[in-house]
Amino acid sequence: MTKSLVISPEEIAKESEITFRPIPVNHYQRTLAEERGIFSDEDLVRIYRDMLVLHNFEDMLNKIKTQG
């Protein structure tokens, strides 16, 4: 493992750009009936449970940030 790392200011400050492929937004078009054909009832309940766990976790983090 190296003990030093040489950083060239000219290289770091060089003008450049980052490009991305288009990111799809709001492209989900399946209906509930189509989803029910893909997933079992148990899968849908598990997905719902996971969504609730994530929501509650995010809510807890927000309360910690805003209320201490």
C-alpha cells in the first residue's frame, strides 16, 4: 500500500463534463390486475410490508433530524 499519493492540480482542475444516459421517470405502466398476475398474494403482502418498514425508517430519521 502506498504511503503517498501524488495529485496533479492541473489534472484535478481540468475542465470536463459528466454525461448520463436518459433516466426514465414515471414510465411504470402496469395495472394492478397485471401485477396480480405476476405476483402471488403472499408476494404482494411482503412487498407492502417492506414498503411500510422503509417508510417508518425514513420517518424516524426525519424526526431525529428535525426534533433531535
